Amino acid sequence: MSAENIFVTGAAGFIGSRICELLLERGYRVTGIDNLNTTYDPAMKRYRLETLLPSKSFRFVYGDITDLPLLEANLSKEEYAAIINIAGIPGVRRSVENPWIFLDSNMKGNLNLLECARKYRIPKFIQASTSSVYGADAPYPTPETADTDHPLQPYAVTKKGAETMAYAYHYLHGIDATVFRFFTVYGPKGRPDMAIFRFIRWIAEGVPLDLNGDGNQTRGFTFIDDIAEGTVLGLKTNGYQVYNLGGHESISINGLIEKLEARIGKKASIRRRPMDRADMQANLADISKARRELNWEPKVSLDEGLSRTVDWYLGDRERIKSIRM
């Protein structure tokens, strides 16, 4: 019997590419799709693909999940065990500036994939969501049962819409659907528009570090390998479920900068800016449900994860520092 085939969207993205790597390591065949869009420098996406393309068990499709005929042409070719939808437009602040692109990718693309799952009888559907759906007044740590009716930006609205559409397709068509709400993911090959990548570059290269707010806002950062592991564990059959995947250590942004300074061996030159209204003051996941039902636990400590991320940047510095932020 041939290995199961998994269809992964956003395969050149930060999270999607690491999920593809993990699936390949575990003997799956993977078809990955990505449109290599310019929401951040596509050079980073091509950089990630270099690890995947040599594998004979990986097939890459250049395209967009809003293109239903393209999806149908690929998903009808062979039998798939699951769709893992990691694609979409990221960025809470960007969604305030241009909500329309988020609606297309995060909701229309999600619907296209669910329709393909229904039409071609693909039994498992995994949908990436975000801790941003919890809004401003969430309890800490935040359980999956917390209020998600008051998101602060269009990005979170579209992710909540994708969650509920997955439920509707589970209810109507029996698709086994799992939603993962990711909490502030970081690590090697991370998005160049996210804080940890930017902070490392700004400190390492001796340029001013832009800090929104007073730096007392806190995050429960989650290392990329833990996120990929949790997502792959979600391939099990369990009806419709929503799980938090988040780090077990919370830190202020000021504390994060201090840890990065110590690892890089340089002090940051901080340039303070007003807090953005789209930003949450804090996030921290209650992961008891994922621990109980998926046997998932974040394994990489913040100290280890930051060290591995800094080592990655410094180890391939000449190439990485040319990637636009």
C-alpha cells in the first residue's frame, strides 16, 4: 500500500513548509500549493522551498487557493487522506489597511478547499486559525471556550469565518474537521514581517529597533517545531474540534529583547512608537485540551527556541539579511 497523500496549502509559508517537512520525515507523500505572493518577500518562500523540492515524495503546485478550477484539477487526480489548510494572508495590521485581500484568501480559499473535500470525498480537513480570534478581554491562559465574538481586526474575523465554515461542512457533509488556533509562532525561517525576525536583524545589524507601545505587552511564543507536531497529530479522526496550540512560557516584549541582546551580544537601539490599536495586549494559551486529546505538549523552551533562531540567522546571515522585511 502506498503512503498516504496529504494536500498542504501555504507550502512555502513559515508554518506550512515546516509541516510539509515533518510529514515527509514521517513517510507521507505531500502535494503542496503556494502562490508565492508578495505579502512579504517571496525570496523567503523560495528559500524554504529549497528544502522540500529535492524530495521525491513532494510535489509542488504553483497557484492560489482562490482558483477553484486549479484546486479541482489537482485534488481530483488521486486519492488524498487530508487537506491541511495553512494558506491565507497573515498580519493583523495589514488587514486593517486592506481587508479585501483577507476576505478572498482566508474565506473564499477556505470555502474552495472545503468544496473540494466534499466533492472528492477527502475525509480529513485541518484549518489553521489564530489566537487573535479571542479579542481584547480573554482570560489568561485562554481556553478554547473563551469568547470569540469580538475580534479586533479583519484578519481575526476572516479566520473565525473559516472556522465556522469548517463546522458547517462537518455538520452537512460529515467531513472530519480540526481547527488549530496558533499562538505567536517563531523559529528559523520565520516570517520577516514578524517581531522576532525583525528584532534579531535590527540588533545584529545595528539599526534602530522599532517597538510599538511600552514593551510591557506579553506573548506566549510557540516554537515552529511544536506547532508542526501538533498539526500533524490533528490528522486523527475526532469529528469537529478546536484546539489551542501555544507556548507554555509568557514573556514581555521588553524581556524578549533582553534575551535576544544576550544571545546576539549587542544592545538594541530602541525607537519607540505608539501602540497599534489592532494589537492585543497579551496572549497565552490554555493547552489542556490539546494535551488531553492529542497528547500534545510544547517541548521547546523559549530559551532554546530563541537560541536556535538566532543561530539560524547568524549561520546564514549574508543571505538572510538581504531578505526584505
